[in-house]
Amino acid sequence: MDLDAFTAVHRPEWDRLQSLVKRRRLDGAESDELVRLYQAVATHLSTVRSAAPDPVTVTRLSELLTRARTRIAGAHEPAWSDVVRYVVVTVPAALFRIRFWIAGVTAAFLALSVVAGVWVAVEPEALAAMGTPSQQEEYVSEAFASYYDPQLSFAAMVWTNNAWIALQTIAFGISGVWPVYVLVSNAIGIGATGGMMAAHGELGLFLQLIAPHGLLELTSIFVAGAAGLRIFWTWVDPGPRPRSVALASEGRALFTVGVGLVGALALSGLVEGFVTGSNLPWWLKIVIGALALAAFLTYFLVLGRRAVRAGETGDLDADRAGAVLPTVG
């Protein structure tokens, strides 16, 4: 098909549709004409996509049809079905697609934490870097445990702080540096603190206070780091898609991961705010934390596997994301 000739023949219809869309008010005849032209231009778009998929023409017609559809049917008002679908399909699909990245980040984080902890526990020079003996004693015997203050304001503070860190890790993931910095600094910090507690004979207290909320909280940070690194890798290796298209698609899907983490971190914040510092038996605290983690893992592994098998990616649908030129591969 000669795209230039096709465009020349149908341009008056496209321009007329654009003119009608821009008008504030339409009479009966103009409304009928708007519907007729919408149907005609939809046919033109289908023809261009199949016979001569020029990205400029496809984008122009897609945008024109989107505006015309909004004018005809009105703006889409999100229904509860949209919210439910987003929660049970879109978010789990986005999480499930990076499950291997999550596993890799988790393994690297835990390995680095253990190395840092052992180093501080067995090397006097490393332990001395954690503070003076009196500072270490005060932290181990009082400050560490007293930090966990069971109240709503503490839970809210923990939630907002962790959610902000997670969203930053995803947003700046394309740099490839920020996710690594967040993960490494947290791994060393947690490991070194655990090593200092162990050197003072309080490793059990450290694990009892970290485990209830830390199981889900740290997993959420692992997920955020994995999402950020996945965006960076998409920039490095976009595959068969143009780099801009690949980054746009993966970026939208992985910011969906951020939405899911806000909910997960809200749950871990509640555990940290009301369970970790409570008077419950330590084993019950850990059981509650393990159940919170199990719920999150079940959510994205079970629902996510089902959604991905159905073709979901976590990205927006074509109507909201916009049309893109098909690629081979």
C-alpha cells in the first residue's frame, strides 16, 4: 500500500474528525458525523497497522481515536471492577515477572549481611568502628530494644519511610547505581548491627526484634531493588524492542510493583508498630511475621503465575498506554 497516497485521500476525514473533537458543543448532525468519522478512522488505523505500519501515522490516528472515543462515550470512570482487577491481576503479574531478580537480590543481600556481621563479631577493629565500648553497651542494652515503640504514629512513620525508600529505589533504578547503593548500605548496616549484638552476647535479642517485621519489610526492599535493577537492565539490553518502547513498557509495569509494595510495607509497618515491641511471646511475634510474609509471597506467586499465563505483564492496556509499532522477536 502507498501510505502517502492513502494519507492524501483520507486526510480530509482525519482533519474533520479532529475539528469536531475540539468543538465544545455539537448539534445533532455533527454528533452523527462524529460517530461516522470515528468508525471510518478506526478502519483506516486497522488498514495502516496491517499494510504499512508507519509509527507516526499509527500514533496520530490512535491519539485521534482516543480523543474521539472520549468525546462520544465520555471519560472513563474507574469502577470497582477496575480496582479489583488491578489488585488481583496487574500487580501480581508485575511482581511475578521479576521473581528471579528478587531471588538473586535476596541471596546477594543475605550473603553480604552475613559477611558484614561475622566480620564485626570476630574482628576487634571492625567492632571498634561501631562506637566506643560505652556507646555499644548503651545501644545493645537499651537503644536497640527501646526503638520499637508500640503505637500508631510509630507504625505510620515506619511505613512512610520504607515506602519512600522503595519507590526511590524503583524510580532511580535506571541509573543502576541507586538500587545497588540502597541494597548494599542496608545489608552492611543490618549485618554490622547484628555482629555487634552478637559480640555482646545479644544475637538472640537482635533476631527476635528483627524477624517479626523484618521478614516482610526486607523482602519488600529486595523486591524494590530487583525492580530498579530490572529497569536498568532493560536500558542496557532492551531485546528486540526499541529501547524507548522497552523502557516505557517495563517502567510502567515496574512502577506497578511500587504500588504493590506500598501495601506490603503498610502491613510490615503494622507488625513493626504493634507486634515487634509488644509483650507477646517472641515465638508468636515471629509466627505473625512469617504469616505476613507468607501472605505476600502467596499473593504474588499464585495470582501472579495465573495472570502471567493469561498474558498479563503488569503494564497498562493498549487503550491507556497508547499504540506501539509491533516488533519481531
